[in-house]
Amino acid sequence: MTQPLVVFDNVVKHFGSFQAVECMNLEIYKGEFVAIMGSSGCGKTTTLRMLAGLEKPSKGEIRLNGERINDLYSWERETPLVWQNLALFPFLNVIENVEFGLKMRGMAKAERRKKALLWLERLGLEEFAERDISQLSGGQKQRVALARSLVTEPPILLLDEPLSALDANLSVRMQSVLTGLQKDLGITFVYVTHSQSEAFAMADRVVIMSRGRVEQIGSPQEVFREPHNRFVAEFVGGKNILVGTVTALGDASLVRVSSEHGEFQARLPDGKTVVPGDRVTVCLSAEHVDLSVQASRPNRLACTVVGEEFIGSMVNIHLEAKDGLELQVQKMHADYDQLGIRSGQQLFAEWDAESALILRGE
């Protein structure tokens, strides 16, 4: 198998008595786009800063191209970082900002000017080469920051929530710019964000963190479809959580679960085994739940409609089952209109057994 470009080997980071990162084990391969995500304080930015050389691990080892880099200063590594606030130099114009890293490396003026112009052209900024940074829009500043980091042709680029200050439309356009650049250049991107939509739209793999721990690593599809535990299921959103006890084992990895809300079947993920009497947590995606006036499937709950939420082309329908259990169902507008749903309506939430997943890590 190909040797990883970056390895976090049992890396721990303390700030006094506070443990920001706990036993991080992660391999990142050449040409990958890896997004590290989680809520504020989960350790994602600390992880990025350790890779950039701005923080030193308390324990463990970080390797780049097989070389231990724990004790290397940031300027001794090929790990440029695009900051959330971009950190462009206001006293330099656009091309001088882009040239800066090359100048620090001692490259001749004519050569670095030629190289900087090539990168400005590549990012559609050649006409702004002599413009002051203060005269640029947010998206233009973002591209200048990218050009400044990429002009040195590093093997890896680190990005710390670079789109968080942009409006929604510009953020989506910049996602396209980033993914296009990454694929064209073949450079490894390590991208920190709290935005699931950004990470899932761009990354080859996502790393979900909570309280300094890695909760799950996988492709966006794997993480969304088969979260390992309740934290991941709730973090990615659009999931209903049911807790119950296994009462019987069935065929094709299906088991029967009894809960205070009723009985239903659920699917075991590969590699997980249970026996009758085990307590399990079941995850049911909102888009896999159907609504009907009359019960028609064995896996169902009687519910009351308590509200609707319109999100783009989708509608989230909020339900309440007995004992206060909250459920959500996601439908396209056309399906929602056809159902004729109204607040207070009594309906059955129904699903196929294969759509209800028993979480492997619970």
C-alpha cells in the first residue's frame, strides 16, 4: 500500500490540565482532500496547528513523508496554512503578497514575479496584480491567500475555516474553486471546518471529532449513511434516534427491537453482533421515513405533526410520538404538497427495516 503523506501517531496535546487532543491516529495520503470537522472546542484547529508547526504535540509523533516533524519550526515545513482571517499583508499589494514566500526563500525578483503572475492568472486575478488588498472583495482576497500559499508548490495545503467569513453564494462558488484546484494540482488538502455542507461537498474523507477524540473517519457517504455512534449521527443531522432492547434475531442481519415507543426491526452493520437482551441505539434517517394516514407497514410509530421547516428544496416535518419522542421526516416540496400535511394531524411514520441502522459504537 502507498505510504501515507502525513501520519498522526498516538498524538496528544495538553494545554495545562486541559486535554485538547486525545490519542489522535490519522493517516492522510497524497492527493487526498481531508476535512476535519466538529463543534467548537473539539480539537480540530489544534490538530491543524500541530501539523502546521504552530503547536507542539505533548505526546506522540507527527510524520510528513516519513520524517518526524514534531520539533521543526513552521517555516522549516512544507505545510502552508490559509487562515480563517486570510492574514494578508495590508502594506503589500496583491502581487507582492503572492511573491512574499518566494522572496523569503531568496528567489530572484524576476523569477518570483513571473511565478506569481502565473498563479494570479490561474486564479483569475491577473488584472488585480497591482491593486491594494483593501480594494478587493472577500472572494478576491480568498483567492490571493490561496495563490500566496500555492505559489511555493507545497505537497500539502492546510486550510482553517477559510470560507467562514463569506456569504452563502460566494462560499459555494469558492468551494468549486477549491475542489477544482485540488484535483488539478494533485496537492493534498487538509481542511478544518464546522460546516457539514462544506466538508461533505468537497472532501474525499471526513474526520469527525468531539472533545479531542476522533469519533469516525470515512467518506462523506459512509459517515452520513452509517454513523458509528450517536454523537456522529446527531452531528451530521437528519437522523432520528431510537433506543431499545433486542428481543429476537432475524435473517439477513435484521433484529427485532422493543422500545417504549413500540416494536420494530433494525439492521445490524457489518461486524457488529448482538444477542437478545442487549440495549441498542438505532439511527433512522429522516429521508427514509414515509408518512401515511393508515398504517401499512410493520415498522411504524403513531405520531402527531407539530411543525414544518422549509430548507431549500426540502421540507423537514417535525413529529411527536407517544412519551414525547421527537421525530423528523424529510420530503421534497412536491411530496409534501401531495401529503397535504397540517399541524396537529395524526399520522403514522413508517419505514423499511433495512433503513433503521443499529449503531456499532453504542
